[in-house]
Amino acid sequence: MSTTHTNKIDIIKAATSKINEVDFDNLSFGSVFTDHMLECDFKNGEWQKPVIKPYAPFLLDPSARVFHYGQAIFEGMKAYKDESDDVWLFRPDENYKRFNNSAVRMAMPEVPEDVFMNGLNELLKLDEAWIKKGKGNTLYIRPFMIATGEGVIANPSDDYKFMVILSPAKSYYSGEVKVLIAEHFSRAANGGIGAAKAAGNYAAQFYPTSLANAAGFQQVIWTDDATHTKLEEAGTMNVFFRINDTLFTAPTSERILDGITRKSLIDLAKKEGITVEVRPVLVSELVEASKNGTLKEIFGAGTAAVVNPIIGFSYQDVYYELPKTENSYATQLKDKLTNMQHKLTEDTFGWTVKV
Ligand code: COI
């Protein structure tokens, strides 16, 4: 191991790399991690010096608040390598902003921009060999923060740990995606934490999603908690609906995550001359459009999922199959987005940022 100290960050390099043990052609999402991780502790009311160190488990007191009250947030980002071996991030400022919005909502301290951005850049430089060239190859970045303070009193913790771990990734879903539209369970409620990327939002979906999985569906599309009539988002992605040639997606709200892929697709679609309507979409509209043949596509959008076509949906025990659409919006928009992310086309929006 070798150690470098700068006044901003300490870097402890791993003695050996695990990279040659990894089969980059057969990656199951989020299961392999790179050689290093970033760690920065919040103690005595301030952020300590960040350190990059070999990826390894760490110890926490059993009474740490994260175990009892779930004070935990995260982000999902990706790094891409272009044909000249330069490494790029996609709209990292948006992830940074959303991370701190989540922190505020969960009564956690905001992470300084320097710790988040400089720490991430240094980590990516160190583990750069893990980012493979070519469309479809990415490095998934998982920044997260947990409450490490001890004691089971139900108050916000005094101490926290911010970390970034990296995982080489291809696609999130390996096969076709069919969804179940929620009739009883909810993902979020007004006044709740639905807009935050809080760990508990995801844990709360596991049980209803496992029921959907057992019935042959990969995901649930959540409906609003009050009436279950409005289509909101799926567990791992925001959702878009194409009826005739118009693209619809729900507005963000206290219940819906402000997805970065979602807002990028809205802008990309508009630039392509596609009419986009951001408004509540009713389950009844979707069922009607499917019955009268005007429903052309449904797709999910997220960092991990990218743009993922949905082949059918079930509602009130009726399954509605989607038609096969030539030159689908999902394919067009995915190509535009991923070509830009891999620097194969010009980024006229200024979204890509070099590491
Ligand atoms: C992402 O797309 O990055 C997410 O955070 C979704 C996650 C459940 C994989």
C-alpha cells in the first residue's frame, strides 16, 4: 500500500488490484466493486478530511442510528470512457444537488461540494482502468451517507459517514420488462420522503415488488397514494407513456423522484420535435389507449436502467400487451442519450463533464 497526503484528501492505494478476476462481459448489476472507495466522516459538527482507501468492510456500533431509524441516502451516477480514453460524467451537478436535498429532508448534514466532486474525481482517476470503452460499458457510481452516531434514542444522529463506491455495469434489466400497476400499495405520500433518494423508499417497495415478481412482473408502476388513479413512477425508474405520437410523463412532486435521466429525455425529445406533455397520466387513460390501439410505448428512464422498454402492463388482473413499434421513441432517445454520454455525438446541452 502507498499513501499520498494532500491538504484536501488522503489516498491509500491498494497493494494489488482485483481487476483481472472480473469478467467484464458478464456483469450482474451492482455486484462487483472496484479497488478503492472514498470515505469522509462528519464528527463534532464538521466534515473531516476525506480519504480514498482500499475497498473493504468497516465496523459500526450496533446502536448506530442507520440500523434503527434508517437515516440513509444515496445517489446513482455513471462514468463513461470515450474512444480517446477520456472519462466523462453526466450532469454530476444535478446528482450533487439532489444528494444534498435528500440530506436536508432526512435531517442529515449537507456534503460540501469539494468533498463530493473532488473526492469522486480522485477516486475515478485511481480506478480508471475499471471503466471500459464502448457503448453499453459504464462505471456505476454510488455515493451514499449513513448515520453512524451511537444510541437508540429516536433523534437525528450527530455523526455520519459519506462514502462513494464504484461498480462496473452494463444493463440493469437483462430481459423483457412487464409491469404491474399498483392498486393498493404506495411508494410515497404527500408530505413524505418520496422526492428524496432515501434508502427506506426502496426498502418499502421490496415486499410489494416481490409479490409482483412472483406473479411474473419485473416492476411495479406506483400510483398516487390518495386515489390510486394517477401513474407515478416505477421502483427503479421514472416512466414515460407514448399515446399516438405524444410522450407523457408525470410531473415531479413530493411523491416522485426528480430523475436526471427523466429530465434529460424530456429535453432531448423536445429537441427532436417530439411533443412532450408533463402532466398527471391516469391509469384509465392508459387502459383506454391500450384498448383503442393508441398506446404505442411505455418505457422507464433512470441512471441504472437507462431507457428500458416495457412490453406490457397488468391492471385489475387484466394484462395489456404493447404493440411492437418501429423506430420507437425509446430506441431513438436511448441512442441520443448514450451517444452523447459516450461522446460519440456532440453534447449541445453541455451536460457531459470531463474527469
Ligand atoms: C439509479 O438508477 O441509479 C437508482 O438509484 C436506482 C437504483 C434502485 C438502482
